[in-house]
Amino acid sequence: MTEPAGRKDTATAADRFPRAEMHETHTAVVLLFGEHAYKIKKPVDLGFLDHTTQAAREAACAQEVALNRRFAEDVYLGVGELRMPHTDEAEPLVVMRRMPADRRLSRLVREGADVDDVLRAVARQLAARHADAPRSPEVDAQGTRDALLSRWEASFAQVRALDGEVPLPDGLDETERLVRRYLAGREALFDTRIREGRIVDGHGDLMAEDVFCLDDGPRILDCLEFDDRLRHVDGLDDAAFLAMDLEQLGVPESAAHFLARYSEYSGDPAPPSLWHHYVSYRAFVRAKVSLIQSRQGAPGAGAAARRLATATLRHLRTSAVGLTLVGGLPGSGKSTLAGALADRLGVTLLSSDRLRKELAGIPAEQSAAAPYGEGLYTPEWTDRTYTELLDRAAALLSAGESVVLDATWSDPGRREAALRTAERTRADLVALHCRVPGEVSRARLTTR
């Protein structure tokens, strides 16, 4: 084939050089060009951040690189400059190694890939970064119960301010009531988290779309850098963000797997009620953002807000701490029922019979049988046993652990004391009374 006579090379610069992809957020423009990505801060003032000056944008770029190198050192290459022909002032930008889009965790999940190994690696990396994170009184201050309540209250206020502009999700009043009830009774839990060094300078915005699953390990990008206080969180709260996101992507079993692995690698014995509470908080914050987007006309944002609000309520209901009394006369089956309930619910079982022996220094397997009102069953011993039983229950409830108490509970005064314990620790009280025909009870007692 010959070229037509007189044809000239009409290739343009766009034909000779690779094209750049551009992605835009409300705070930045990202250019993907070849093997690199370039992130340019927009000159905007959004209240919570002010990038209107070149110096502020340069400082923000440097902060972003420094913070994100904790999670992906070989991705955040440094701060560069963009120079335009019409000005002598250089525009700062973040220079990054470009990540393969087909290795995003969110994409892999949507495609149905098995991500258990990836999530295990992410959990291990996150736990390691948390272990290395510096601690300080300023960091710890954001882990108190009151600090968490303030963040919840700010989100409640922002959501309620949208009333009349967009339909608010159902269940907002119940959500607020459950949040306040859980936090009101759990001050000891949050104090313990601080004392154990669980409050960290973390990621703060851990979403599946910012995790890239490479052959040599995951790269976690785009941590929250504009407000240190929002990044100073309980490590479990940091992990709960990704768990919430995985649930919204339709893989709740992967979310549970990730949290279990994080707890394993971080050596964190946190009660399930706490991680349910943190997942609910992250879901509600996302619901708030979706409502704001809905007001701005974003398609599907209203439906997303409703889904997230439903997830918030589901986790809050699950996080509720409970005190269950299982009572009845000897031989009524109360101990069998109490044990089965505790096993089924995965909660702590406290038995008055075992505790009575413990207080007396008698091995659990040794009999302490005595006629009613004698031996270990005098009124004094019984009062001491029930007092200790409720004291231990209160400590567990305050620490976020639900409890089943196995005792006769025949005395109204002791049942009233149990009610006061539940009220003081903001625990849901359930009382079960076991009864069987007299001949059945006698037959059971004779076989012991």
C-alpha cells in the first residue's frame, strides 16, 4: 500500500503522548498519567479545610504524603510542582505511584472474588500500624466516651438540619436513644480502652475503594489528613469503617472475618457490643453524607442513606447490653437453661452456686449441700453471694459484656437489686422463672 501523494504527517501531540485520565473530588483533582498519579488540591474553603492559598495547599500536600506513607510508603513518592506557562508560581501536588484499577478491593468484592486472604493481610497491616502509632494525651482525649458522644451529636444535628429538604430515614429517634443508652452505661469500657493504649492516630477513612490488592501485599491509600481529631480514634473504630463498607458492598461475612482477624492481630479482647457500636457509628456518618448528596441531587443517594440508616439501627440493637436473670427452685432446670442461653448468646454466665463455693474456698466440683438456712445457705452467706453476684455483673455490663445470672431469685428484694443494677449500667433486663411439677423436681434432685 502506498501513501497518497502529498500526504503530510498530521499526528497531534495527543496521538504521540499517552492520554491522562482525570478524576475529581470536592477537594482535589487527580491526574493519572503513565505510571504515576498527580493529586492537585483545589483552592477551596469548605470550613473544615481552607486551601485558598498556595502555602496552605503545599502544607496539605506535605501532610498527605507524610501521613499516608505510614500505610503505603512506596506509593506516596513526594510533593512535586506543576508550572504553567502563564505564571511563575508553582502549584504543589502529591506525586504517587499509579495503582492498577482492577486491583481495587471494592472492585474485587463486586466481581465476587475470594478476598479472605487479602482482608487477613489488611488486618495484619492495620494492626501493625496501630501498634506503631504514637500515643499522647491529645490522641487519648478523642477516645473518651464523651468525645464519641460529641461526634454522634454533631452528626444527629447535621442530619436533623436537613429535615424539610430531603426525606429523613426512619428510626432516627430510636437511633439516638440507643446511642445515648449504650454510651451512658459504658464509661468504664472507654476508660479501659484509653488505659490499654487502644486509642491511636489511625487512618480515619478506611474504605474498600482505597485498598489495592497487589501481589506483594495490600496498599492502603487516602487516609484522613485535614483534621487530626477525626483520625485519633480507637483502633477498633478504625477497622470498623472498612467492615461497614464491606457490609454495604454485600459481603457481611467478609466484614466479620476482617474484624475477627484485626482483633486477633491486635490482641484486642474488645466485647462484640463495642465493635457493633463502632460499625453503627461509621454507617450513620456515611448515611449523613448520602443525605447531603441527596440534597445536592445525586442519583441514588437517598436510597443509600436509607440502607445505611437501617444498618446503623441493626448494629445498635445488636450492641445493646443485656442482663438476664434465670431463676427457679432447685431441680427446676434453671441452671440448664441459663447455661444454654449463655452459650447461644455468647455471653458470660455467673452462677450463684459456683460463686458461693468460690467465696467459701470450696472447689466447684465439691458438694456444699446443706439443709435450707444452714452451712453456706444461711441468710448471711446468701446475702454475701447475691451482693457479689450483682457486683460482678455490674462490672461486666459496664465493660460492654452481657451477662446471664443463674440463681433462685425468689426474694423480691434481690430482684429489685438486680433491676437497679440494670438501670445503673443501662442494660436491658430480662427475667425468666423456671417451674416444673413437684415430682419432676424431686426426681431430679434425688439423682444429683
